[in-house]
Amino acid sequence: MSGITTMIDLYCFGVRSAAEAGLDNTSGLRLKPAGQAGTDSIGHAELQKQLNRGTTEWVALADTRRLAELPEAASALEEIVCTPEPPGAGMHLHLQEQTDDQPAGNFSPAALLQQLPPRLGPLVIQPELAGVILARRADLIDAIEAEIGTDTKRTGLWPLLAALPEAGKSFHLLCSRVEPALPSLLQQQSPAPAWLQQKLLDLDPRRLIRTAVSAADATAVLAGLLLLHDLAEQSHAVSQSVQGQGRRQAGDCWHMIVHRREPDYSNARYWCRQFGMHPAAPELAAITDELLNASSHPDATGWSIRLTSGGMWHATEFVDLCSRSLEVKDKVLIELTRQIQYAEILLLLGESYRDATMN
């Protein structure tokens, strides 16, 4: 990182030295070990004290699981801090060059995440799985004070990432790859971390989307976030509260997915008929068609025709695919179906948000 013009303090959780992080003195990143080796991080209250003692305008936050990517990320971090920041608070996701083992084409979790509104992204993706957070020191301090307060038990990068847009602060997330755990086709008893559960359960849709002009669609967004994080009972109640409402009845679509994952396939098919056209139908059809046509599975072509005939997405046929793949216990078909479902969830979150704001 020659010609460095800006020093960035790097708070790397679970690292004791620059050598351990694979950094050298020319990287432009000044390591600030955060936490004991082998632990997630120090508490946020202690991190805030360290931030207050620092002097650099910009700080970076990383996790030990991303150590190998830090030297490569250094030049990207410098480019960001030396370039005028995009207007408006929110998430700016920077995708580095994809590696050969990443999914190609339309199904790219990182690309789909990049399309999410800034306030939703941090509630969807764990930063530990995505890369390095970059923010202005003063913004991060303000976010901790406003959204985390004196909660001395709170640790980890994810709450920090979620706090920034809540406090109206801008941040950057660098990713060389995004490898999220694909949601199961069946509802799991593996809900989100306690802090995120409580945040979602306490979240008023009007706070989540302050510019909402459709309360029903803002509520649908919350139903989607609850479902994504395996809070199925709560998601069901929220989606029911806006039954038949909203620009394209997105709440009924989330209601359908809850029943599909129970699994209650007949009920899921009923809700498919209730909302009619899936809000993300064209985009979802394109991704599904690409995934299935690229597969060597003997049934892939047949399912592609059933799911995407006429260039549109057929939600009832996808209910049948979920049922069939689990019935025959076909691991390849299950994995394909989970990829399609994850694309559906991310696209539907974005469409629900846009319906709420009428953008």
C-alpha cells in the first residue's frame, strides 16, 4: 500500500499482533487488538473507550475469521477513505473480484445483498461472514452510544454493524466473498442471537422504515426479517396482521413461506392463490432458470419449465419442488431448492421494502 495518505486504525477481534494478522508496517492499517485470542471480541463498552482514545478519522473492524483477507483489503480501504463518500447514510457494499468457486451469474448472494436497502442489509448478513467494516470513528462512537448504550454484555461485529444505520450513520462493508448459511426448507429451531431476536421483536415497522408510505408493506418487511431468522411463530402473527393488505400483498407472500416451511403444503398453496403474482416474479424466474439449467441433475430441466414457464415465477410449483426434494431426500435437489429459496427471501425483502416506500 505505497503512497498511503491516510492511516486507518484496525480493530481486529481476537488478534494480539500485526504479525498474527498478516499485516506489515506498509499496509496503512494500524492494528488495535480487540479481545483475547480465540474470543469473539471485547465488550462494546470497552471498545468505545478504545475508540475515544484514538485519533484517526477512519476505523476498520474485522474478525479473526477474515485474517487472510486483511492484507488484500488494505488497498481497497485506502481507496475508499481517499474518495468522496457517496451521499446519504447507509450501507455501501464493496465487492472484490469473485473467486472461481463462487456461484456465477444471477445467483450471487453478495450481489443480492447489495440490492437490499441500507437499513435491511445489516439485519440480514453477519459481517463476520462478509468482510471488513469501515466507518468514521465519530460515527461509530455515536452509534454505540445511541443504539447499544451501557449493555456491557454485548460483543461481536454484527450488533455494531446494525447500530450504524439505526443511528443514521454511513458505513462501508468490504467483501471478497459472501457465504451465508442458506435457510433450511423446513423451519429450524436455531433462531438468531439473543440481541437480534430482541431487536426484531421490539422493532416498530415505522422505525425500521421511517419513509414508509404503506404501513402494511413496512409490516411485511418485518415479517420477512423474523422468518429469515427462524422466528416463525412471530413472523406468522405479523404477516397475518396485514392479510390482504399492501401494494402487492407481500405480507400474504411471507405468510405462504411460513406455511411452506412448517411444512403445511396445502396451506402454502392456498396462500399462493391469495396473493397471485409473486412480487419478485421476473427476477426470481431468471435466477431459478439459470440455477437449474446450469445443474446436471436429471430433473433440473423439468423443474425449470414448471417453475419459470412464460418467463415468470410460479410459486405453487415451487411448493411442489420443496415437497418433492424433501420427500425423495435428494441432497443435490435440496441444495438447489435452498439456493432458490434464499434468492426468493432476499428479493422479496427488497420488493417489500420498495412497496413500503413506493420506490
